[in-house]
Amino acid sequence: MIVHNPCATFDNPFLQVPRSSSINTVNSLSYIINFFKEKRIQMKSWLMMMVVMGVVFHANAQTPSDSLVRYYHPNGRVSSEGRLVDGRPEGYWKSYYETGVLRSEGGRSGSLLDSTWRFYGPNGALESEIEYVADKREGPLRRYDSTGVLLSEELYSKDLREGMARYFHPNGQLHKEVPFKAGKEEGRGTEYAPDGRIVALLQYGAGLLRRRDEINRVDRMGLKQGPWKEFHPNGKIKWEGTFVDDQREGLFKEYDPLGNLKELVKYDAGQVDAGAQEKLTVEIKRTFHPNGKVASLGSYSKSGRKEGLFKDFAPDGSISGARIYAGDRLVSEGLVNTVGALEGPWKEYYATGEKRAEGSYKEGKRDGPWNFYHRSGAVEQKGTYAAGLPQGQWTWYYEGGGRHREENYRRGKEDGASVEYDPEGNVLTQGEYIDGNKEGPWTYHVGDHREEGAYKDGLKDGLWRFTYHDGTKNFVGTFVNGEPQGKHRWYWPNGELKLEGKYAAGLEQGDFVHYNEEGFPVLTIKYKDGVEMRIDGVKVPPPFVPGGGDQ
């Protein structure tokens, strides 16, 4: 087994010769042999040692065992520098790229890394920093992008990840929290959207993602869809319920910080459904102009709250305006025609009163240009409707003003180029739609990796490759009509194989082997037609079928 050595991230001074070498030949040979034995280097590296050893002997000179030394790249630039004590590195050391740019820096004790170490990219920007104690990582490992933005923070204890690891979006918002125990994912994690929303609850076990529950999702139009949950600061659930097209539907539950149920409310299309009794007590109220003509007309609930459509009339009896309420809250306002359908300019509002959208209706359907807004008043998205369906180019914006997404529509379906950006303007997702289906090459930047492949009629088709941001493989596999087919392989960030298995007609077949970061197999699951048959050779009991007896 090759033990990972952080020293390998920069040029090793013991495998280089200074321009004017003064290393004692016998001591050098002894130290190199001991160094390779200590680090458990494989045979191919012993061969490299012999070559280097020959170069050292060729120098045929002697150096003090306690001195400041400097080593060089073939181009003459300094590769590393520091102090040797008894022939071993001690104290503060630096290494450099062949360009002269600082590559790493930190302290050593008895040749072992033993202080805060910092590692830099070829452009000189800080890439990562971590504390080492006797050559083992200890405390937070922080990684940064080329602009200095924090990408991740992982906690280490005795060279193993321990506790909650945090990964961040390019805008600095928390992206994912993943719990670790003894170097493996274990426990409950959380995934966040760039705007801070919790979008998934994750459950890990033995280093694997066991369950993923998606919540708090919005569709391409920015409307809430599906289950939503909000949590108290202590992590306890605050409320939960389901949305359909941004409207509450069904039961909504509210809890106190201790987890006790406080309130249970049923909704129907966004309106509180208080039962038949409430519906029977709805009261229609009118106000009048001095000439006796109706000035306004609308309905009130038993509790006296405005509910539904309110119409305003001019003194001559013509409709002058309309308002829609929900629980005494103004939802939208504009005009209606003689049959009560929305007509002309309309405005919509958030529950807190800020303008949410504005545009026009024609015979009850959105028509023409529409703008949607963040609560701050900044434009969130804009585009055009035709007979209630999106048409032409639509653009979404971050609250800070930068583009979020651009898409094209034809008769309500995506058609043409689609591009999504991060807050800094970098492309996150890019591809093309034809009649509402993804078609041709698509690329995605998802968390710590990039995905690329092709679609046919909206389904993944052909070879798909995922790569980490440094270019290292993350995944390779083939899809046919959206189903995985053939050998699929996943990889750790260090390049070691993480998981491999074979699919047939979209179902797992045969052995799926899981590996640790050192490349050793840790778990084997045998499948037949997508069903687990054996785990590490132990037969898996068949699923229980009610009324079916023993299987």
C-alpha cells in the first residue's frame, strides 16, 4: 500500500542535488534508503531512487549535516530551500514551481510536516491550508479558488476527516454539509441552493449516500413545487407542507422549537379551507356611490377577512379596477372585463407586500411582456407571454443584477439554447432544447465536478464523463435511452477508483465494488436485475411481501 505523503505535493529536496553539492555520500545513501523504507514506497520508486542515488554519488562532495541548503530545478531556478539538521529537514521550508512562484511553505520537525502548511497554485494564489502534527493532518483543511473564495472546509483528526465538512457555492453561500466519522460519511447532511434555501436532506452511512430527500424546490418559472420545510435555529422543523404552482395545497403543519405541533391548517389552491361551515358563512358585501351605484363588491369570511375577487366600479357603473385577496392580504390588482376575466395591466404582490410581478392579461391569460421581481425590487426574471404561454427569450437575474439563466421558448416549451450562470458570470449549465426536450451536447458544473454528455429526445444517450475541477476523473459511463448501460466507474478526487459496476437495461447486474481513497476494496454488493443478492458474500434476505408467505 502506498501511504499518501503530503511532501509529494512539492519537490522533495532529498531527491535533488544542489548546484554545488556537499552532501556526505555515505550519509546520503543511508538516509535515502531509510526515507523510502519509512514511506513504504513501491518498487518502481526504488528504481527512481537508484538513479537519483547515482547522481548524488556523482557529486562526490560533502556538506555539513547542519546547514541551510537550496535545491534547483533543471532550469536553474530554486526548487526548495530550508535547513538540514543531522541530514534531515528541520524548521521552515519552502518549495517553488519551475517558474519561481511559491508552491508550498511550512515547518518540519525531524523531516515530518509539523506546522501550518500552505499550498499555492501556479499563479501564486493560495489553494489550500492545513495544520500538520507529526506528518498527520489535524484541524480544518480549507480550499480556495483562484480568486481567494473559500470552496470547502473539512475537519481532520489524526489524518482522517471527522465532524461536519462544509462546501460552498461560488457566491460564498453554503452548498452542502456532509458529516464524517473516522474518515467516512456518516449521519445527516444538508444541501443548499445558492440563495440559502435547504433543497435536500441527506443521510449517509458507512461512507455512502443512503437517502436523499429533495425539498424546497422551485420550477423554471420560479414557482414553488412539491414538499417544503423550514427549520428552527436548533435544527427542529418549524413548518412543513406542499406547494403546487406556488400555492399551498393540503395540510400545513407548524411546530414549536421543541418539535411539538402548534397548528394544523388545510389549504385548497392557496386558500385556507376551513370546512363547510366556513364556506356557508361567506358574506357578500357592497359599498355605494352617492348616486346609489355600487362602488365595490367582494366576499368576506366568517372572521371578517377579505377573500377572493373584489371589483371596483365607477359612478357610471363601469368596472374601474379589481383586487384579489387571500386572508385579508392583497395578492394582486388590476382590471377585469365584463365577464370577470382578468384584462389589461396587473400587479402581483408577495405576502409581505412587495411587488412580485407586473404585466398584462388578455381574456384571463397572461399576454405580452412580464417582469418578476425579488423582494428587494430588483428584476428576477423577464420575458413575453402569448395566450398564457411563455414565448421567445426569457432571462433570469440574481438579486445583485447579474444574469442567472437564459432560455428560449416556443408555445410554452423550451426551444433553443439554454445557459445558466453563477453570480460571477461563469457558465454553470449549457445546452439546447428542441420542443421541450434536451437535445445534443450538454455540460453541467455541479458542486465539485463538471458533467458532460449528450441527450436524445430528452434522455441521456451515449458516453457521459464527470471530472473534478482539476481535471481528475469523477465518473465515466454510458447511457442508452436514459438508462445506464455497461460498465460504470466513479473515482475519488485523488484519482483512485471509488465504485465500479455494470448495468444491463438500466438495472444493476453482477458485482458493484466500493473502494476507499487508498484504492482498496471495502464493500462488494452483488445484484441481479437491480436487486441486491449478496453483500460481501452474505446472502441478502428477500423482501417481505404482505400475505405472500416466506420467499
